[in-house]
Amino acid sequence: MLERIAGNEELKSSIRRMLEGRRLTHSVLLVGEAGLGAGFAARCVAADYLYPQGGAPAEALLRGECCRAVAKAGKRDSGQIETGIVREAISVTGMGSGGRYLVGQVTAMRSEIFNTSLSAEGRAVLLYHVERMNEESANALLKVMEEPPEGVLFLLTADSLAGVLPTIRSRCISFAVAPVSPEDCARYCTAQGVGAKDAALYSALFDGHIGTVLAAARDEARREQVDRALALAKAAAARDSYAAAVLLAAYEKDKAGASALLADFRAVAAAGLRGSTHSPVEGETARKALGAADAAMQQIGAQVNPRIVLSVLAAKFRTF
């Protein structure tokens, strides 16, 4: 299943050698920006570890149809494992505020994997976005990572290595998941059923981030958001502050929506700075738009009133 990962030949070669020699460390950390497919890569590794011959269980694992560690915020003893199609794999994704891990999730996973392995080669535990772990949940994880049961493989993902607590990072072998070229990204996404025109557009805008491209192509709401980001970029290119203000006004009471739109606007501006013909902005205008998007995103993240932030952003369009 490693071959399902686009590009990243060095990563695939290293892990393949470890798997073939059964020398894979019990804890692997895959690091890559959001949208690069670190989670998918982790599932590919897990599938090859558990099911070397492939087959239906491996395909189900790639789709994420495995068991899931869940819990309720504020209730330490509420953790449990929801049974999925692939019982040999357990996924853990933060369920607390801001996607933070709950201790109950980690303790439930820990209890589960100390049971006898079910079949295949052992057990795999997929922990997504471990940069969202606080010290309490990390300490709960460390207790099992230090002396793991035989045959258990931990596969962790993170958006950045710096965001992972040193205590977790030091117990893993780390690999970087790199973006592919926009051209390779478009070919890959086309093979996954995305229309050629959409694949080319989104691959250029999102600079080879396959996961982001697939999400934009397959989700209607996400497509509409990208369209609005492109419209905002067209307003930037025309220095049309009024058009920007009208578009942004819909997000004055929607902090999450505003942040998501600005992230896509930033991506469009960055594409223009790289010289992509798919972006409405280019050169100095793209640079100014990128800086303005970054500033607005930081202010919203700092709890500044979105209405004020978006009004100021729209006014800046006159200076582009």
C-alpha cells in the first residue's frame, strides 16, 4: 500500500526496507502540513504492516474504517473504543476544544491494546495531529509507548515537528511527508476521479497538497469557498475595496468561516506569487494580498472582532 502514496520516494523506500526486514520501530511520526496526506500515509504504512498481502482489510484501513478511541470532555472515565471494520487498527483524533486530545481517549486505547492481538501481524494505533496533545494526554500515551505490547505499531502524524512535545518526539523515528509538484498532484487526483480542469486548478492553487485538492474537488461547500477566495483575489487584482467588503460582510459573525476563507485567499495569493496562471493576482499585488491575509488570520486567531478585521482588510484592497 506504500505505493499509493504519491511522490515521497525516500520515505517509502526507508519504510519499505524496515517492513521487509521486520525492523520497523514501534513508533513512527509522519510530519507534513495540513492537506499533504500524512494521515493517509500513516494508514498505508499500517496496512502494509498488518496485511502484507493486501486484500479487503487493507483497503478498508486505507479508507479509515478502523476502531476509534472516543471520550467525553470533562469525564476522565468516559473513554471507550468504538469497533470498526478493521479491528486490528485503532484511530485517535482529538475530541476536545480545538481538537485537543482527551485523556479518556488515550487511556481507552491503552487498555485495548494490552488485550491479545486479534489477527494479522499485530495491532496498529493511528494518532492524528499529536501536536494537539497537552502534557496530561501525552503522559498517558508515554506510559504505553515506553513499554508497548508485542506487535503494536504506533503511527503518529503532526502538522509540524516543532509542535510535538519533546517527550513524544524523542520516542519516535520521524519522516517528513513532502508535497508533490502541481503537475503530479493533478495527475494523481485525476486518477482518483477528479475532473481534469478542477484537478489542474486546485493543484496549482494548493501547491501539490493532495489531501486539500481532493477535499476541494469532492465537497460542494469547499468548492464554493474556493470560488469565493478566487473572487476575493479578483477584487484584490482590481483594487476593488467595495467588492471585497460586500463579499467579506457575510463572515462578520462567522469567525470559523472567515478564517477558512482567509486561508484559501492566502493560498490563491501564494499561488500568484509563485507565478501560477490560475491565480487572479500576481507580482507585488499577490505579495500584498498574502501579507494582508496573514495579518487578518493572526488577528482573528488573537480574538479580535472579525467585523473589524474584515473591514480593515477590505479597506486595504485600495492599496494593492
